[in-house]
Amino acid sequence: MTKKFVNCTPHAIMLNDGTTFPPSGNVARVSSSFTDFDADGVCTVQYGDLTGVPEPQDGVLYIVSAMVLAASKRADLVAPATGHPGCVRENGFIKSVPGFVR
């Protein structure tokens, strides 16, 4: 079954094959809170609730940032594979990605 992708980031996402996913208008965000810094200058971040992600739908995958993906347990969220060696870069910036990560 072919999945439908809905881009919940504020940027267009382009795959290496030229397929482009424009922003849907929903921007996925996650709240966060931080502990105080310890003596070594290190603190801990705790992620909270997600906003901007529609309810799960059969056959739909939602494209979100890597931070939102890391903070969620939802199986219908994916992030651009920006760390993959197959990324196309131009002037130091990612132009396109080969696919998505879960």
C-alpha cells in the first residue's frame, strides 16, 4: 500500500528523485523543559506535548522534524533522512534527501 505523506514542517521537503512535499500549514512542535545546569555545565531536557500534528489516519505518514520524531512514540511520524550519506548538498546546505527515517 502506498502511503500519503503530509509535511508538518515549515519548509518544503525534496527527495533526491525530485518529489517535493510542500508545507501543509500544520507545523509540528514539541514543548520542552530543562533542568538546572550541574557543576559541569550540563543540563537535561525533557520533552512534553506535541502540537501541530493531526490525529493518525490510515495510510498517512506525517513528516516532522527530527526533534519532534525523537520526542514521540507515534508510528506514523517520519523525519527527513538528513544524516544519510545519500543527501544532496549545495553550498553546505541540504538540497534533497533520499528518503525518511522513523
